[in-house]
Amino acid sequence: MSVYILCLALFSIGLYCVLRKRNIIKIIIGLGIIEYAVNLFFVLIGYRMHARAPILAKDQAITNMVDPIPQALVLTSIVIGLAVTALIVAIAIRIYDKYGTFDITKIRRLRG
Amino acid sequence: MLPFFVIIPLGTAFLISLFGKKIRNFADCLANLGTLILLILSFNSVQLAHAHKVLVYKVGSWLPPIGICMVLDGLTSFMLVTVNLVSLLITVYSISYMEKYTDKYRFYTLFMLMLAGMNGIIITGDLFNLFVFLEISSIASYALVAFGTEAEELEASFKYAVMGSVASSFVLLAIALLYSYTSTLNMADISFVISQKGSGMIVSFVAVLFLAGFGLKAALVPFHAWLPDAHPSAPAPISAMLSGVLIKVLGVYALLRIFFNIIGINNITLSVFMFLGAVSMLVGVFLAIGQWDFKRLLAYHSISQIGYVILGLGLGTPLGILGGLFHLFNHSIFKSLLFLNSGAVDYSLGTRDLQKMGGLRDKMPVTANTNLIASMSIAGIPPFNGFWSKLLIILACIQANHFGYAFCAIIASILTLASFMKVQKYAFLGKLSEKRQDLEEVPLAMRLSMIILAVICVIGGILLIPIFKPFLQNAVNVLLLGTGYKDAVFGAIK
């Protein structure tokens, strides 16, 4: 149970980071933390203590195995997360070129 | 036939990124050809959905629930026609409009990726697959919003990307929880397991997460802050695509599919939908009326009109759902047209500020007239298409004894009319300033797609007459079927 609570704590840290920090790079890191928390949670769902990979081989009776589907899904989700992070970092670099700052309170040309 | 809705846009995106730079006009031709084929296929899918009710394609011929499946039913074919019709007209428009940007082929690559994501969301029958397509189209749209790489565009794109990523995380968390409860990812199978095990607290929690995640993508009012920045900053064809179809597919369609067909709808969810719809409707239109930036005004109206769609669907009665879906189709037509108009004005004048326009009617008759038609459509003046769908929604409200919501809908409609009279007055009527006497009408491709959209606005009402009715009615039936969706899909697999 405690791992799930830690996972939730990680998610909350990420959310806090996105909501409260003023530096663009810190916001991006916060997004990364949220994403890792969700991925971790997904893997934990399919995990069992002292279990093994579900590979079916000859003369082996498998009694206790982990669920492979969440692992496959998390791989996909990590790749997606990489794409989003790369894109946002690229945008952040261009923003720095234009505004000369990473502080979001100073990047406010859009209003209304 | 079903996988082609994803294969064609993905394939064209690949080919355009490969050869677009080397061969001149290759990107234009291939993108238009691709969207044309998609439109023809989606018209074909309407007939198929009408004849067979539900069609299932098993990817790699793995049987569901182990393998991934694609499902075609009435709602799917309705959304496919909406998306592909708008995207064809927008690619035609982009031939001329995107000339002023460098790297036109990159624009088409991203556009096609976004289209692949949207078609994928509509057609998939697997929850995780929906998430993957959601991310494909979202990432493409973040990049497209920043396409001009000016300061405002980058800022808007950053804001959109951060909020969009958080929303996606919520959706993924909801999928993870749902998987832990049902141990399956196939939509029909999830619905089956929930009906067997009963829906406890965890399903309610998942419903809230989905509402937050997809509600943010649909820009319902508490989650709307990104839309008025992101939509005006993109190039005009992309604004039209984002406001016209992206928020509907990513937000409204996904919400409908999950709440009506998988989790199962109940009175609490419906009243949440209605409340969010009414709030979005009023807040959107109040914020819109004070805007002086043409595209920003239109973006706020998108929030307001999505409110109408959600209100109609949230009533849960056959008439309300019909009105909501019909308004979804109509909104995608006239809102794309309005954004294309704003793009045309921007193309000729180089400004989006309403106070700097005036007297464009004489020099740009096509833009002015199509804009007049679209404005009257969105304000709900008979006999244009917007009138019929708003009428249906208001009638459905009264029929269901929600007089307060009907009153809200009428107020929002009047304020919409007021704000579009402002657009007409400042942009197209009045006197042309001296230095703009050499203004010209926009090129043929842009005029063509604006005229076609305007014609659809005028004759849109015929979708309600009996010959064309099945197109909408089949979609309504899928939603009315509710959790009976699983039996229909399992029936089609066997």
C-alpha cells in the first residue's frame, strides 16, 4: 500500500511544481515528474512480489507471474512523454531567444 | 476499409516529409489528394454504418479483447464525415494561404499527423489506443500553434502544451485505474466487466479524472484558459482546424464514447454535463463580446458553442442528443468558415484588429458575403443551419422541463448575434481608409473553400429532412443505446 501512497506523493510534487514554479524549465521538469508518477503507478498495478516474467518455456509450470500488458503500455507512454518533453524544451529555447527570460511572470504578451 | 482512415494520413505525412522539399507542389497535391480520398471513404462509411449498424476490424486478426479492434458505427461515421469534410476544405485553402510561410511541406506533415490522430481517436475500439492517438494529434497541434515562431505564438503554444500534457496525464491515470479494476483495455470488454462487477467508488473516481482530462481538451469553462491564446496564434487554417474539429474530437467525442457507451450514463453525470455546458455558453459569450482581436473573438465563441453542444447532449433525451450532435456538425462548418474569413482578411490587410479594418465589403466581396452567412449561422438566424440546431436544443430543454437552461441558451444566442454585428460593422461595413484603395480579393483556392463552406451553411438544414436523417439518426441511436454498445460490438465480432 505504501508504494501507492509514495506514487501519489510523487504525482502531487509534480503538480505543485507545474502550478507554483515561475521558471519555465522547472515547469517542464514538473511535467516530467507527473509523467513518471503515472508510469510508475501503471507498472505497479501489474507487479507482484517474487514473480517472474511470463515467458512460456518447455517443462516449466508458471505459477506466479507479473502482468506484461502494463509494461508494454508504459513503454509506449515513455516514448510519448519523450516527444512531448523534446517539443516543449524546443519551444522553451525559442521563448528564451524572443523574451530573454525564463520567468513566466515576465512572459505575458497575451492578455484578455 | 477501416484502417485506411489512419493509414492514409500517416502515409501522406511520411511521404511529404520525405519528398516535400525536393519536388515542387508535391506537398500540395498529395495532401489534397489524401484528404479527398478520406472524404470519399467517410461518405462510404456512412452507408456501411447504415447497412450493418456495427462493423469491427481486428488489427492483425487478433481477436478482441486480446487484440486491438477498430469499430465503425453511426457515431463514428458521423464524426469521420465532419472531420474529413472540414480538413479537405482547409487543405484546399492552405494551398494559397500558406505561401507566406516558409517550409510549407512541414505544415502539411504536421497537419496530416494531426488528422491521423483524430481519425484514429474516432475509429478505435481500444482505450489505450485512444490515448496514443490523442497524444499524436495533441503533439502535432502544439507544434502547429507555434508554427509562426513569433513571440506570442511560442508563448501560447507553451501554455497549451503544459495544460495539454497535464490533461493527458489525467487521462492516462484514469486508464491505469480502469485497467486495474477491469483488467482489460477493450472498450466493449471494459463495459462488460463493469456491468458484471458493478460500478463502485473507483469508477466514479475514474469518471472524474476523464471529465477533467477530456474537459480540458474540449475547453469547457473551468478548463478553458488555454484556448483563447492557442487558437488565434496558429495560422488561420490551423485555427479553423483546432476550433472546428480538434476540440470536438479530442474532447466531446471522447467524453461521449466513454460516458455514454463504456461507463454508462446516470443522472448525476448528465446534470454535470448540463451545468458545464450552460456555464461555458454564458462565460464564453460574455468574454467574446469585449474582444477587438478578430480571431480571439472567434476563439471565445468556440467555448460558447461547445457549451451548446454539451448542454444538448447532457439533456440525455433523443431530441437533445440530436440537437447537440447537429450543432457539433454545424459549428465545425461555420466556425471553420469564420476562421478562414479572418485568415483572408489577415492575408490581404495584414491585421487582425477590428478597429483597424472597415469598408472591406467593396474590395473583398466573397470574404464579406461568406462572413455574413457564417455570422448569421452562428447567431442562429433562420434558415441557416445554426438556427435549426439551436432551435432543437432549446426545444429539448423546454421538453425536459429545464426552463433555466433554455433561457441561458436564448441569452447566449442574442449576445452572439450582438458580437457578430460588431464584427460586421467594424470590419466589412463603413468606409475604406484612403491608403487601402489597392486592396485585392484573396486567391482562387481560398475563395473556393470559403464559398463551399458557406453553401453548406445555407443548405445545412436539409440534414433534418427524412432522406438525409439517417446520417444524424444513426449517431443518435448509438448514444441512446448506452451500454448496449458492448453487445453490439460483441455481436459484430462473432
